[in-house]
Amino acid sequence: MMDQKEEAGKVFLRYAEGYDTTNGLIAHKIEHTFRVAALSERYANALGMSAEDVRCAWFYGLLHDIGRFEQVRRFGTFVDSQSVDHAELGADLLFNEGLISRFPTEGLPEDWRAMAEPVIRLHNKLRLPEALDERTRRFAEILRDADKTDIFRVIASIPFEERIGSSKASFADTGEAAGEAVMACVREHRCVPREIRHNRFEGRISHCCMAFELVFEISRQTVRDEGWLRALLAETDPAGKPLWTEQEAEQLRELRGEIEKAWDISLDEAGEKKS
Ligand SMILES: [Fe+2]
């Protein structure tokens, strides 16, 4: 008998293949989905959760971005602010339009359904609401950490147009360093709200600031070990050519220092705990 995980993966792929898989945006999203599912599973395991909870964490990872396919079909972009909130769209499709009924759910914990909707709707929000029961919060945190972990890879390894699909780039490359409001977020160890980002470099800073929001030690270790955050903070390209102006490079160094302070971990390859 096929197990739930294998079968759910097949249902997901069948669904995704109903869209234009020759479109690079779709192909990247399929890869991202399976990576986030696997990372969620790894984090749940590391947190000592039960086998069925681990499976549930994997399943939420599989479902979390399902709204992306309709988003790209309808709007041709992954930029939520120029189209639709993809987390809300995905949850609407799953739970209001019945898409969830295609997925096998045997072997999941009894309360999987009650948690699924908030976990998916909240996966892309800046903050989790205070009023969230502890168990749902834990699953939401696992998914959000797993998603962020893989977003570092996506941003560092896939060119902007290929992963966003918008001709209207969100941020122009103005050649300016980051402003005070953005650097204040860096010093306060928090994510940069969308409204205060104005150019491509501030976009880079704010992506890296997701590091401050990682909840679990295992997530921070994984991000460090994968090396993508380090790549995003690099001052030179692999050939040693500077990527940024001196002022920008200095801001990146400051950001790196703040992340290491917040994590109490070095971002170097063989990063040991600092203290
Ligand atoms: Fe997402």
C-alpha cells in the first residue's frame, strides 16, 4: 500500500502539472514545495515531535504554497502586493473550494484539519497573532522556519526575473545604500516591513533580516550549514569582484554582525557556537 506521504506527493504533482510546468516559475515552486516539506519534517523531528506530528508538519509544507499556481496563472507574478495574497488564495482553494479532499490524510493527528487552515493562512504574514493556541503555533513556526530556510536558497541561487516573474520589478536598482528606517530594523533584529523598502539593496537587506525571525535553533543551524544566507551577505562575487559600494558593503557587514549576535552562532562554514 502506498503511504500517505508518497500518495500526497503524487496528488500534489498531479495538481501542479495541470499548470504550465514549462513555465520556470511553476517548476521552481514545485521544487520549493518539496524542499519546505522536507525541512518541516526535519525540524519537527529535531523538536522531538511524534511520528504523526512529523508527518503532519511535512503535509503542511506540501500544501503551504498551493495558491502559487493559481496566482501565477491569473496574474503571471509571485508578487503578492501586485496580485493576491497567495497564502489566503491557497487556503481558500483547499478549504472553501474542496481541494483538500483530493489529499490522503490517514495517519495524520486527529486535529490536523483544525490546524491546517490557520497554519497555511499565516505562513507568509509578518507576525503570528498572539491568540494562537500553543500547538497550532508550533506547527506554524515550523512551517515558517522551513519556508524561510528555503527562501534563502531561492533568492541566492535563482535570478530575480526567473523567480518572481514580474516585469514590474518591486524594487528599482537605484544604487543607493539602505536608509535609516531599514537599518533600524537591522539593529532591532526584526523583519523589514514591505512599506519601507525602496530599492533593490534594501530588498536584499530585508530578505536577510528574515534570519532574525527564525524560531528554532535547528533552523538557524540548517541555514548556516546550507550557506545561502552567507552567499546573500557576500561582499564580492566568486571571482572577488566587489558587488556593492563601500557603504553598502559596510551595511552588510553590520547586518551580518547583528545576525551573529542574535543567533549566538557564527555564520562561517564550520560555525561553532560563539559563546
Ligand atoms: Fe508561501
